[in-house]
Amino acid sequence: MTTTTTTTPVRARPTLSELLERFAPVLDRIAAGAVERERTRTLPHEPVRWLADSGFTTVTLPVEAGGSGAAPSDLFALLVRLGEADSNLPQLLRAHFSFVEELLLDPSVVRRAHWFDRIAAGDVFGNASHERSSAAVGRLSTHLVPNGDGWRLHGEKHYSTGTLFADWTTVTAETPDGHVVGVTVPVDASGVHVRDDWNAFGQRLTGSGTTRFDGVPVELWQLRAERDDRRTPLPAFLQTVLLASLAGVGRATARDAVAFVRGRTRHYQHGAGPTAATDPLVQGVVGRIASDAVAAEALVLHAARAIDEAHEALVDGTADAAERVAAAELRTIQVQQNVVELVLRATTALFEVGGASATDRDRALDRHWRNARTLSSHNPLVFQQRIIGDHLVNGAELQYFWATGEA
């Protein structure tokens, strides 16, 4: 008698086109409420849950772990579209996707399979890293205190992007011997206090406020070495999430410029056409905005391909992994210079397509410039420009991770 063994076929990794089609309905739903959320400052708790329920937050998780197995470049293409729908959302999910990327790059992470399971189940991860404290540059006030077989976490983080919407938050803290580690704790754990006190004029719905930790219990499995001597594309990945958010703002600006001009019935006596839609001067402005948006997105995807190459080289252990990581870092900070300029130019030019009615608060067109300006203020260009020049002229090391603190 012949016996046959059946095996469950491995689900194929979807293409980018398939992913864009799959997530189009949830992105449209998010976009439909973006202006109202902005006008009323309604935090996007529901949209975050829609994304998790749709599988968007598991898109880079391996197929065998319950995700889509998407490459970083696929994720960034999706984040551009998410940024077009609402630029707050890619930024508030930056810590989530970077946590997944960290797991993918380092198989030695304690309970890695457990974290994969939590992500596949729809858990969302936030961030609590930077402080406004008296600690010197490179040091942290947030710290761990020994407590039996574990520790207690104490401190306060001023910038906690995404934690307000998350199930877990990843915290940077100092150990008693002065090492910096990553600590992942449940947001609903005893001693975790998250405040919605983010006070910037842009990206107002990212939940980038304060989180305080008052003796939060921590076990060994919740710790990760924050940094080591091995370079990874994670810094480039983090920067490119912000760039994808910016490119999304560019797409939204082009979309809204077209819609505004098409629907405009009033025009100027000294215009070059009888209506805004037929005026060649207005058409030219719309054309420039759309071109800037296309260029910004293309540059982001150009950086994303370098991150793909670095990611694959590290995972595969190829001999040129270090060179690919450095190439991804350099390309990302070079691209940053132009993406920022393109999107800020487009969001400013938006107001040239109409008169004072373009500033109507109900339209909320100003959110595009405010959001772009806020995103552009992360990792300021002037410092990145110097690093690029010093590296190219003098062979200086690239910066990779940044630290802030008191001088």
C-alpha cells in the first residue's frame, strides 16, 4: 500500500502591487477622516486599530510567522501611501516597524519567536527614547534598579511617539553599570503613565508626548542590548520612515491642489484665464507641486532599495554587508536633503493656487506645511550636511545613531 504525505504549501510573498491593492480600502477610510481628525484634534486610535486588524502592521513579518514577508522597500512604498492618507500614522508606527526590523536583523534577540507571535496577533509597539533631562549627551536619566531576579524601571521620556496607541513601548534606559539597553514593557503595566501633551504645531496626532515610568517591573527577557559594534541599516530605516511620511505629505499636497483648483469658481480679474482651472499660471503651479511630489517619492524609494540590499546582506551574512550598510546610511542622509526641500516647496506653493479661501481652516490645507516642517525638523539637515561632507572629503565615520542631552 502506498502512503502519501501532504504538506501545507507555504504562502507566497505578495507583490507590492498586491499589497497596495489589499490595503487600498483601509487607506481610503483613513484619508476620509483625516481633515476632521485634524480640525478636532481627534487622536487616531481607531485608524491604528484598522491598520493592525488589516494586517498592515505585520507586513514585514516573515510569512511563516504570520506576516506578509514584505521587503523594506515594499514597506516604505506603503508608508508613502499611508502618509498621503494621514501623515501622522507612518510616524507614530515608526517604532513598531523598526522593532520588527530589529528582530529580523538579529536572530539572537531573547524570545524572538514570542515577539513575532505578539506582532502577528496585532500588538502594536511604541517608542520612549529621548528625554528632556539634565543628563549629558549620550547619557540617560531613565534607569533600571535591581529588584530580586529582575529590575524596576524609573524615569521620564519627553518623546514617546506612538506609545499612546500601542500595547508595548520600547524604552532606552541605563543599567546600574552605565550600559544603555532597550526595555520593552506593556503600556498598561503598573507604573507606566502616558500623557497626551505633545505641543508641536505639526504632526499633532502622533501621540509624541511624555511617558513616565515609576518602578515598572522588568524581567530579563524584556531587555535587549541597545547598540553594539555591528552596524545595521536600522538608523537608515528610521530616517526613511520620516522621509516616507514627508513624501506622503507631498502626494497629499498634489492631490489637494488638483481638487482645490477643479472646484474653484471664483477667480481674479488679472488672471491669465477666465477660471482657475483654465489659467495657465495656476496650471503651472499645480504642475510644479505634482512634480515635486513625484520626485520626493522616487528619492525615498531610491533610499529604500539601498536598505533592502543592506538588510539582505546582513541576514545572509555576505562579506560585503558592512559596505552595504554604510552605503544605505549615506544614501539615506543624502536623499533627506532633497526630500525635505521638495516637500516644503510643494506645501508652500499650494497656497499659490487660490486666494484667501485656501487658508480656510475647514479645508485644513495648512496641515501639509505644518506637518512637513515638523517632520523635517527631526535630525536637522545642517548636521547631516556636515557629516556627508566630512565623510566624502576626509573619510570620517558616518554618524548612524544620534544622541541628545545637555552640553
